[in-house]
Amino acid sequence: MRTKARTLLPMVAILVGLLCVCSSAIAQKPIVIGAPLATQFLYGWDAERAIKLAVDEINAAGGVKVGNEKRPFAVDVIDTRDLEAGVPVSEALLAVEKLILEKKVDFIVGGPVRSEAALAAMALLSKNKKISILSTGALSPKYNETVAANAEKYKYCFRISGEAKWMVMGELVPCLMQIGKDFNLDRLVIFVQDVAHARAGGETLAKVMAGKGWKVLGQPVVYPTGTTDFSMGLLEAKKQNAQVMIIWMDMPESAILLKQWNDMKIPALPFGTIIAAAEQPGFWKATEGKGEYCLASVVNAGNAPSEATPWTMKFVKAYEKKYGLEPEGYGTSSSYMAVYVLKDAIERAGTLDSDKVVDALKKTDMMGVYGRIRFDPKSNQIIPSLDPKEGAVGTIFQWQNGKRVVVFPNSIATGKVLLPPWMKK
């Protein structure tokens, strides 16, 4: 018995030593990511889930190599409330300030989610030399334009998700033109929510499509946040023989709009440029299938299942395993990738020093969930493309028989656009 015990002792010692080595990353002081998010809204809670999924995966693999040591990530989420009606931008700024000054986070990932709040936070980030990777919500092109106009002052501000100009000119317009060609459609009505990004987006899209030879029927119809009856606008669209109905709304009541559209059998294809309600996997059940045929842009690939890159479905399955549903919409895959891109930059920099990590971020060139990840050297905006081999690719899908089927861009499409049967007649 003693001989056997003596034989086992060295083996136990070796195992204990291995466990100590494997757990060394966890024993180190964590690298804290501050996540300012509107946690009660889709673009906040899906970003939080995605950030935590990436952190869990990285920590399980040993953490982040900083010089000669391995350190884990930790996440500190704070609710900015910046998507709530009537909440001032100042409240989101206080949330970001708290993360930086009180919580002493090392990096910022996620929001603020509202464009006005994200823009206002730029000065605070620069003052404190705090790197931020914007990954959800804020789509205003003014963000990257501000960085480009004063690159040294705002060098700490990056955005890894899409922005409105590219969404309109690079994705929505080409997709609309393709639909018009395939089905001989050219009459457009535009419904927008009464918020700055939607009004501006609707007006821009109207001008662009008119210039492309489409008949834009009147000015964009503006609906106050919280509207629950869209029947008058739908009847007017039917009266004017609209063939495509653009919807730019991030309010959940847009689900009611689509229910009414289906009940009234309006012969116009619904196309949600930003339509938060239709992005989510639970939308089909919530509308009892009446949202079928609606198209929706989720900004980046991976926010709906596709084979954009080898990493796309790996991410989709990991998210589904952890949270019980597919990635939920805009802000999911980009928030997940932001953590991995930050890890890559820290490891190449070999330090947490902000200026050195900024230099490393600017040299980022890696394949991710939605394509090749690189930042524009002047604006720190992710470089987009319709080809995932060249840049960050977007996703426009259509609800078909209870599933989100990617229909654009063609490089990652899993199906074709279908028209409602009452349009075919």
C-alpha cells in the first residue's frame, strides 16, 4: 500500500502543477471591459449577451496574453437608458463616465447605443484616453466623419459595426434595384419613426431612389414613437399602388404595422431597413406568421444564419447553445467580434497602454464572423464590402415559412426574395 501511495504521489503533484498552470490566467487581475448599453432594448441586450459569450470563450481558452502573462477578461455592464423615450443624452454620458472614473474599466465595448449619445461621449473618451469599440446601435456617419476630421483627438474611438451611408448606398439601394429588376417593381412608399436617424434615412433613400428612376410616392410618412395604428398610411399606400414599402423603425410597435399589412393584404413588399421587431427570432410567433415576406437588414452577417465565413455558423450555434435562440439582430455579431478584435490587438501590442493598443487596432486584419475585419486608417470605421473576403459584409433577410432566409448580398445569400401571393395577382 505504501509503495502504491509513493507511486501516486508524483502523479498527483504533476496534476496539481498542471491545474495551477491552466488556472494561472484566472488568478491574474482581469482586464475589465465596460459595456454601456440600453439593456432593456434589443440592441442592448443582444450586445450584452454576445460580449459575455466572447469573454467566456476567451477565458475558457486561457485568457489574453499580455506580454509574458495570461489575464482573463471581465465585463461590467451599465444601463445607459439611451433608447428610452424622454431620457436625455446626459444620462448616457454619466453612465460612460461612471465606468471610466468609478469602475476604472480598461476598455469600452458596445455603446452608447443612441447616435446622439455615442457622439457626445467621444470627447469624454478622448479626455480619458479610453479606447472604445462601438458595436451596436449608433449608425450615424457623423461618428466616423468626426474621427476623420480630427484623427489625433479622437483616435481612441473605433466602430466595428456598419453605418448609415454604407447601409443605404452599399446595401439597401442595390438590393432594391435587384428586387425591382427581378419583379418589375418601381413604386415606393416610405414609413419612418419620428427619430432623427429614421427621418434622415428615409429622406436620403427617397432622393436616391428617385434618382434611380423609381416613383417615390410622396414624402416619407412619419409615425411618433409608440404608434399602434398604421391603417391610414397603409390604405393610402394601397390607393397609390405602392409596390414596395420601406419601414425604418426601431420601435417594437412595427410588429403591429406588419400585422395590419397582412390583414389588409396591402400589395406592397415590406422592406425593413431598420425594423427591430422583425429582426428577432421570436418575431414569427409574435405576429402569428403575419410578418411573412418582410425583409429586414441586420447590418452585419451572423445576426441571422448564413455561411458568410467559416466562423459564422460556429458563432450562431454557440449563441444558440448558450441562450436558447439564434442571434437576435443588429449588434450581436459585431459585439462578439469586438471582444476578439480587442484581444488580438492587446496581444500584438503586448500591453494595455491605450496608445499602443490604438496602433495595434489600426493594423487589425483578421477574418471574423462577418468577413474580413479591418479599420479605415483615417476614420477608425470598419471597412465594409459585399464580399466577406474583402471586408465586413452585411445581411438582408426575408421571413419565409418561419425562418430568416438571407437574400442579400448574393455572396452569402441562402435563398431568393419571394412576393406575397396577393402581390402576384
